[in-house]
Amino acid sequence: QVQLVESGGGLVQAGGPLRLSCAAPANIFSINAMGWYRQAPGKQRELVAAITSSGSTNYADSVKARFTISRDNAKNTVYLQMNSLKPEDTAVYYCNGRVSYYPYMYWGQGTQVTVSS
């Protein structure tokens, strides 16, 4: 099954930065919105940030002013710059891309982000 490919997760100390990347393979085209979700143990998956093909963004309140989402349409890639990380940001982060044709949504395999206090 075609998936988006994430990279950049890891272990970081509280207050530090981390940058996530997510690339769509060439056979996934005309991606509309792309976004990052996260899921902490015992919690539901939640939207962290999203960006449309024209560059409009929205963020979860918990990450506003700390995280920045961006995308390179030519490379079919979306990024998540995470600054001032907190232990509560610890989760598996998933990339998501929405298209107007079946299957309408693609996911990445997830990348672990762990923030130590």
C-alpha cells in the first residue's frame, strides 16, 4: 500500500527543537491539504497542524507559536518545525495527505518523538 514517508523523529530534551519531514512518492499527485497528527499512549490521535496547497495553515492551540508547518509542493513534501518542545509533546507523529481521488487520504507510518524533562 502506498504510504507517505516520514523522517526526523527522535529523542530531544525539553526546550529543544526537532524537525519532521514527510515526502509523498511520485505516484501520489495533486495533494490538497497535508497535515501532522500525533498520538500519545492511551490517547486519541489529534491534529497538530495542517496546510493547504495554497499555504493556509491551522494549528492546535497547544502548539501555536511553537510549531511551524510548511510544504514544498514541487517536492511533494511537508515539514513540521517544532521548537520549545515539552514532555507533553511526546507522541508518535503521523503525516497525512488528502487527495480528490480514491483512497482520498494517505498516511505515513509514524515517527516517534520523545521529549525528556
